[in-house]
Amino acid sequence: MYRYDDIDQRIVDERVAQFREQTRRHLAGQLPDDDFKPLRLQNGLYLQRYAPMLRVAIPYGILSARQLRMLAHIARAYDRGYGHFSTRQNLQFNWPRLEDVPDILEHLASVQMHAIQTSGNCIRNITADHLAGVARDEIVDSFVWCEILRQWSALHPEFAFLPRKFKMAVNGARTDRAATFLHDIGLHALRARDGEIGFRVIVGGGMGRTPIVGQVIREFLHWPHLLTYVEAVLRVYNRHGRRDNPYKARIKILVKARGIEALRDEVEAEWLHLKDGPSTLTEVEVRRVAGRFTRPAYEMLQDIELPQDGPFGAWRRRNVHPHKRAGYAALTLSLKKTGVPPGDVTGAQMDAVADLAERYSFGELRVTHEQNLVFADVRQDRLEALWRELRALGLATPNIGLLTNIIACPGGDFCSLANAKSIPVAEAIQRLFDDLDYLHDIGELDLNISGCMNSCGHHHVGHIGILGVDKNGEEWYQVTIGGSQSPAALGRVIGPSFAQHEVPWVVERLIEVYLAGRDSDAERFVDTVRRIGIEPFQEHVYAHAHSPRRHRESAVA
């Protein structure tokens, strides 16, 4: 867990004081809406459909028990008793009052938290592999490199007003669990043959209105040059990125327009002015940042055999992950219990999870970009006891990697940009597939839902993706299949959109084709789609377009 130094704390405290005065002036009528807007966005505050929304930064997804308890307090005192974990490893409060936001930010600052750069056209929260530091295939601890990038990018004057928002991800392991090819800049750690550490640099990825898989701009960047090279990319983007059209302002559009080779030439030319300059990293600087992290006091243990059968065995197989230290395991707390909006956690649950983190996982936890929580350092001989406590809290659903582990944005229930609701659709699908035996028979399947083209639910890379669209003022849903996060691939639209009550029926029909067409129980849904194409799925869904079942009343609200 990173601990603030005096500079970190002073920056956050001063930011709170600034925003308190800005909010006072706005509420007094001395600061017009248009002037207040960029100020509130710089502090993570949106005006949504029914109320303000405050997005709290959780840098690279890591939280302490103390911080989680503060989030629980804020949820009860200033919101409606819950928070929503997002796909950028942040937390959103959907119902704060504008006049209370400075007080909320002051509470956050007291536990080394903030909302800086969680919105606006700047470098957003940098995301990371949620198993950083404990994964067996790890090359570097990505948290350290994320923190170096965070300190460099926080309130960077040159990049405070970019053409559009800018998202980065760092993956420190061989397996890409950070979706690096789907970010404006993705950084994937590598170890060269001589043992030197560096990063593959990927640019131009992203979803939204124009989904694009990123491209490698530099195959191996030696670690001391990380900041200077990223700065060169950002300078080229800041200089040439479009500002006349927000829909064409992301760096992915610049890469597409110029081509990766031409952009690489421009970045390399810019880098000549920065390489070996003041931002070049040194071993001393990396050690300084790494030294600000607390490290678990592991015991000398041995791996043990864990039960394979029964409810605990099912949970262990889906939710427990290997750890690089013998005798320990990482585990995922599922926030996808049937009937609960994906990513939502109550204040009472937050307090309980904080208690469990202190008792079982060195007082720390992580937020995943799949909207779940992770305890990274649990003794194997305490897993069953922890599972019993999580089950009592409704956080032990054994569905990680399965269909009901749905990723969904808040959608039209909250967001002013959404074309359609996401949460009722997710809940209806969860209810339809609320049979763990059937889920395990289906196997690995990622289902993602977005309420609009901004793709906050990452529908483009779902094995099944669902997108809310507006048709003459009514909510309809477009379905894609065949997408994936790693390796990055975009799904293909199967055909015309569906009414809200039809969506669970469509998912059921898609599953029927998969189960009939897979070549073995081990073949995943997405692999079957790639092998046989989307045509059999299209035919089965649209051949039943006039089925009475399709038009029956649905549980979707």
C-alpha cells in the first residue's frame, strides 16, 4: 500500500481548500455554471441525470481497510448508503449534494484519498493488474510503476487540457490482466534476454464510439526512459489531436489518421528532445517510490490441499487464484450476486470487508476493472473460514469468469449520457441464469453491458456485448459476440437491435448455439464463435424472432 509523503498530502489538502472556495462562490452565484464546470470536473464531480456524481480515485485499484471504512462513512452520511465500483478501479457516489462535496473531499484527504483527475480532458486514473505483487507470472510489480506515472502526471500543467480524456494501463506480468491494448497508452512489462527490464508501449487503443485495438509503437523501452517516452507520445497527441470534434479527439483517431509508422516517427523525433533529460528515471528514484509501499509480513508456509467438493470447492475453483508465496492465495470477492447491480457495495458491506481485510489479508484489498474486489494475501489454511464469512455477506458467489459475472455501467438509471438502462438488463440475465450447475456447464463467458456508445461497460470486448441504443425515443439493445479483453478483440454485431425484455431471451439463444456447437466441454464460448463464425448464432436468434416466448412478459423492469 502506497503511503503519502508530505508533498502528496499537501497537494491534496490544498486542492480541497481550493474547491471549497470555488463551490462557495458558485453556490453564491458568483461563479457561473460554465466557469464552474471545468473546476468541478478537475475534482471528479459530474452533474448526472438526477443528482451530482462524485468519482473517487483509487489509484491502480489498491485500498486499505481504513480507506474503505471512510468510503463506507461517506456512503452513509452523504449518499444513499452505497457506492459503485467502476471499470477504472474507482468508486462513484451517485447521490451527493453539491454543497457537501468539499466536506467529502476533506474526509477523503484525511485517509490519503482524493478525486483529482477522475474526470476532464486529462490523464485519468492509471489502472493495473489486480494481482500485482502476488501473481506467479509477474515480471515487475506494476504498482510501483503506476505510482511513478501517477506522481509525474498528477496536475501536470502541460497535460491538464488535452484534446480528450487519456487513459493508461500498466501490466507487470506475462498474462495481460490490465487490457493494455484497449487504452490510449498501454505498458506491458518485458524482460530482455540480458535480464534488463523494459516495457512494450502500445498506443491508440480504446472503446467508445470508435472501438480500436491499440498498436505497438515501441517493442522494448528500457525502464529509465518510461516517463520521457510517454511524455513524447502525449506531446505529439496534445499538438495534433483534434479539438474541433469531441467524437474524433482521442489519440486512437490520430493513430488511425496518420498510421502507426508515421506517428512513431513523430514520437521518436519528439523524444530526442526529452531522452536522458530531467524526467529520466534512476534506480534511486524507483527505490524511493517502492520504499513508500508497505509490504506484507509473510510467514514461512507450505501449500496445502484444499477441498475440491461442495460449495466451498466450487468457490475455490472459480474465485481463488495462485499466489507466488507458498501457503498463500489471492481471492476475488464477487460483487455480482443475483439481484444486486454489478459493482454496487453497501456501506455495511464495506465496513465488514474492511474488518475481514484486517483479519485475513494484511489490511489491504484491490478493486478490479471487472468491478469486483480482491484479497491478495490470504493464508490457504484460513480460506474456508473466510469463505464462510463472505458467504454471510453475499460476497462469495462462485461466478468469476462465468456469465453472471457481468460488467455493467450505471446506465440510464443514473447517467445523463446513457441511451438505455443497464442495471435492469443485467439483473434479468442474472436471474435467468441463476443456476450454478448450468453456469459451470456453460463455462468461461464474459458478458458486458453499456448504456451508450461511451462503452463504460466495455461491451465491445465482451464475449457477449450488449449496447443500449435510442430508437425514436425508446430503449433498444444491440448485441455483439466474439470480443475479448486478452488477446484484445472487438465483437461483431449479430444484427438488428432488440427490445429490453428480449435481451435475456437473446442471450439464452446464443448459449444454445454454443452448447450445441462446441467441440468439447473445454471450448469457450468465444472460441466457438471464432471457429464457426457468427452466422449460426444469427440464424438461431433471428429464426425465432416471432417466437411467442420472445414476446412474453419479462422480469426486466
